[in-house]
Amino acid sequence: MDSVLRALGIYIALLIVTRSAGRRTLAQVTVFDFVLLLIIAETSGQALVGDDSSVTNTLVVIETLVLVDVGLSYAKALWPGAGAILDGTPSVLIAKGVVQPRALTRSRVTLDEILESARTTQGLKRLDQIDFAVLEVGGGISIIPKSPDEKTPP
């Protein structure tokens, strides 16, 4: 039972830590992020099994983590609010061509990152060509270009 409680506690703690780290962390993993992820994984693994590294205990911990993950997936499917709490909601970074500074700061996204997404996904070269930019729940930036009939300076 101790292993189950430990697995639940660590799962919840890691969920909170990754949510507080922000979506950009999950979408764009740098070398530093990857090293941090490895350290967290190793430390968490040690904490999960504790002093008992037997096969049985390891399987109990793995099964607990899988069941918690499946349970949370069901919760998100049954209750829409659960998805918003667990995964967050999309953040509008540019709305109707207007940059939203508070959303950028809160999401820790730069204009350069928005421009990179605009170039790679839509072939756009300038911010004034963007109608909407949305930081999605998964960490990617969706770009909706302005319609061709809207005037943009050359």
C-alpha cells in the first residue's frame, strides 16, 4: 500500500510541477530541458520504488501510474472542466492582429517564437500578417493569417 500512495503522491507532484513549468516547456524541449527531464525521471524513479526495488513492487508502481493516467483521461472525457484544470486552456497571443502583451508574459512566449511558427506553418514573414496566434494546450502555436483582402503594408 505504501508503494501505491507514494506513486499517487509523486504523480500528483509531477503533474503540478509540469503544469507550473508552462506549455512552452513541453512543446519546445531544449538540451537543458532534456537534461532536467532526465534528472527528474531518475529522481522520481528512485522515490517511487523507495527501498523496495523488487519486480513486484515495480509492477505495482507502474500499474498504479497507468491506472491514475487512465482515470484522469476518463475524468477529462466525462467532465469538461476536468480537462481545463488538468491540461489548461488555449491562450490567445494575438487577437485580430493585436499583440496581447499580458498573454505573452503569462505564457512566456516571445514574438520571435510566434514569428517562427508563422514562417514554418503559414509562410508568413511579418507580425502584421497574423490575424490570430494561439498557444494551444499541447504547447504548439497555431497561426491564423489575415485574409488576403485585408491591407498590410509591404
